[in-house]
Amino acid sequence: MPLQLNQIDLSQAYSGNIANREVEKSFSKLSTGKKLQSAGEDSAAFAQSLRMESQQRREHKNLQNLQSLISYSQAQESSLSKASDILDRMGVLATQSLDIVKNDQDREAYNKEFQELAKSLEEIEGAQFNGLDLFSDGPFSQEKKTFINVLQSQWLSAAEQVVKERLGLEGNGTDTFKVVVNDTGNKNYNISLMWNHTSPDSPDKETDLTQMSFEIYNYNANPEVPPNDPPSYSSDRLNAIMMTYAVMANNLYFNALANGDVNKGGSDSGGAEWFKSGLADFVHGGDSLLGFSLTQTQIDGVGNGDTGSTRESSYLAMRYLHEDLKTNGVGAPNGVKDLVGWMSTQVKAGKSAEESSIGAALKNFIPSKYSDISKASDAFISDFKTNGLTVLSSKINLLNPDTGAIGGLDADGGSTISPQDAVPDYSATDPTLNPLSKFGVKWEKEGDPQFSFSTDGSAITFNAVNTVTVDDSSRYNLKSINSAKLTLEMIGGWMQSLSGERAQLGANLQRLYVESENYEAKFSLREFALSRIADVNIAEETTRFATNKVRAQASTAVLAQAQKLNVGVPDLLGTVTIGKK
């Protein structure tokens, strides 16, 4: 009697199940591409593949980081190439300005383009890549870091406050200057403020400040400091001088004061160079400039107004003017403070350079002595040389601790302003972001001398690169043949410096390219090794899949036929052979 379906040899069903499972395994491997689907298949190989896959993922990110660094360096290269083109054009303009048949108007036209190109260089200096500075001013010494921190936290804001309180003047709130700190060299008492002068008849009557330069050596213990003025006290006072110049440039026709474009009473007179220097020292007191005695020689050093004024004579002239205003002036109880306030008001009211000049101020406050604007400055200098020694001998005490600052004991009968008090300590509202209330400040950017690309347990270090700028545009310009010569010489130096930076950048890029190629090679080799361990053999697994699929299908067909015919499976399979010869 034939076997019934429930009496089928179970071994045949079992064989079909195995085939189906093998089909599923092959299908999973083919769909994922992975030879090892679980640790149970080969625990050692499975663990090894997991480790290598994790390492490959990290290395892939390292390779991406390296490629980002290449992009960053390529952005630097593009910027430096642009800077080189700009310098080339500057050199052409400077050479054209040396043509003796060119007049001042021609040179001014060249200079306008030159100044715009200089601004372009400054823009390149501030270029960024994904929010990161492409260039920096290099690493700072600890001394420079400390110095800048003090400037930010107190010195500049204290100087600004002194000028405001003692002269009644302050900045316009819109001008910005760059602070440059020099920590190399050995210059003594070399401190300067550079800006772009506006013409006396310029519509805005003001000037955009560009650079405030400090020499750190001026702030150290230095035997070259003025007599009776210890270095620790002179530091604040140097800053007060700088800030006074900056504020004056914002409030007065500073160019006219410097070169005597207005109020000329003679061929070489009428300027007020003494006024700039004298006022800057008067803010904090200049008695230390005089030594231990007051002499006629010091007074005669004032010259004729335009040139030849010594620092001490300029200070003495300002002290004499202060006394003259309080004694003989009308409406000037505060002396020089009232005078500069009036001059500033004239400028802001749109008055001309002549109407806002020293001569105009003298005529306004002391009309009994100075009735002619064009001759007032000369007349004052003459009066000062004649009567200055007599008047000031009773007003300036070089033996007491008072510095002679405006508002102090000697100048105004106030409290003693000692060297320590000449610039009191004022706290800035925000010492790191906004140390000044009426000026913006662009600080030097500290950069690392090197930058590194880090990997697991290793680091690749590259030298940083910088660009060039024209910080002193008041000196390096094309307004004259002499300035064009100086500028052309500097352009050669800038080009040489830029070439060195481009060479360093080229070296960086070459190394980055090599490292990138090495990483790609190592990544590919490791990927191949991982593939041998973890990836399925497609040809082999496809054959296995097809074989097991046929077996599974055959087993299913046999079982179905047996059920349909109701015959014994052994009888049905008697003539059926699968996968065997």
C-alpha cells in the first residue's frame, strides 16, 4: 500500500528546509555584499572586520579633513596671487610717478588708484575661509601679549578719558585706527600716530585714522626717558599724547595746523606745528621736558610756527597761551580748553579752515592783542619769545611734584597732578571688545607660527603664511617724486616678503598633496584587505544561491506532487536525482 503524505520520509522535508535556509543566507550576502552575516559564522574574522571597518570610517574623515586643509591653503594661494598682482600694479604706478614730465595732478591721479589698491591689500589681510582667518600677524611674544592686554583693558581708555576731561574734546564715534605694537628693534621714544590727512577745505573737515603704532621698548625701563619722569609713569603719558593727536584730528583742521596752509603772515610763518605738540604734552604736563631750570633758549626753540619747534618750546608756548587767555582773554576762563572747544565748534558748524584756525581763535578771545587773523599766529610767537620767560617763571615750578598739566596745581591752581596721576586709572566698559567709547580699534591678529593636521597618534605640522599691507599710507604714496621713490623701494621689499610667503605656501601645499595621496593609497589598500575578509565573492555566492534555489524548488515540487498523486515519496523519487551524477 502506498505511503500517505503524513507518512513521508521526513528526511526529504528536512533537506528542503536546509536548502531554503541556504537560499536565504546567500540572498542576504548578495544583497548586503557582506560575507560574514554574524559572529557565529567566523568569530575571529567577524571581529577583525568590525575593527577594520571602524578604522576605515575614521580614516575617511581624516582624509576629508586633509582635503579641507588643502582647500584652505588653496584659498590662501588665491589671495596671495591676487596680492602679488596688486603689488605689480602698484609698482607700475610708482614708476610712472617718477616721470619728470608728470605734474602733481598726474601723480595725484596715480596716487588715488594706489590708495585704493592699498585698501584692497588690507581687505586681503582680513580674508576668511569658512569663518577662519586666512592670514594673521604672526605669533606674539609674552611681552607683547601683556602689553596689548594692558592697552585693551586700560591705557587707551584712560588716555581718552583724560583728553575728554581736560580739553573737553572727544572722537566722533565713527573713526577707526589700527593698533600696531612693535616688539622688535631698539628705537627709543619712537611712538607715532598715522592717518590720512583730509584737505582743509574737505567737506567733512575730518580725517579717517589708520594706524597707531607703539614701540614696546618705550615702555620698559629705559635710560632715555625724560628727566624726572620714571618709566612707569611715562607709559601712560605717551598714550595720552597719542590720544590727544587722534582727538585733535577729529575736531580741528589738523592738516592746516601742521603745515600752515592758512593764516600766513609771512613766507614761512603762520603754521602752528607748536600747537599740536604743545597741546599733546599740556594734557598730562610737560615739566619733565624742561629739566631743572627754565631758560630763554628753550623758549626761542619755538621757531617761526611751521618748522623748527622743539618739544619743550612747544609745551612752553602752550603754557604761555593758557596764561595769556586767562589773563587777557574775553570769555576764556578755562584758557586753552575754551580755545580748542571754540575751534572745534567752528569746524562742526561748517566754517572754513581760516575761520577755525589758531589765528581766528586768538582774534576771537584776545582781540586787544590779535586783530588780524593772518598775522595773529606770528604775533603770538613774537610775544611769547619776548615775554614768555618772565611770565612762566612764576607759573612753572620744576621742583614740586606737579607735572604742569592743564587743571593741575601750577597751571590752574587745582590739585597736584603728579606723574602717577597725570593719567589716572580708568576702567574700560569692555576691555576686550571696545576699549574706547569714541573710536573703533582694529587690533593685530595673533596667529600660530604653525598649524597642524592631527591623526590617530600623529600630527603633521605646517608653517603658517601671511600677506602684506601698506599700513603707513601717509608716508608711502605717489604724491611726489620723493615719496614715489620711497614707495617703489618699499614695494620691492613687499614683493620679496610676499614671494617668501608664497614659497612657504607652495611647500605647504606640496606636502599636503603628498600626504593626501599617501592617505588615499593607504585607505585603498586597507579597503582591499577588508574586502578580502568581509566582502562576499559574488560569482561563488551566486552559484551557491542558484544551486540551493533549485534544490529548494525541487524539494517543494516533489512534496506537492506526492500530495497530489497520493503516492509514496520513495516511489516518486525512485527515478529522481538532484545535484548528483
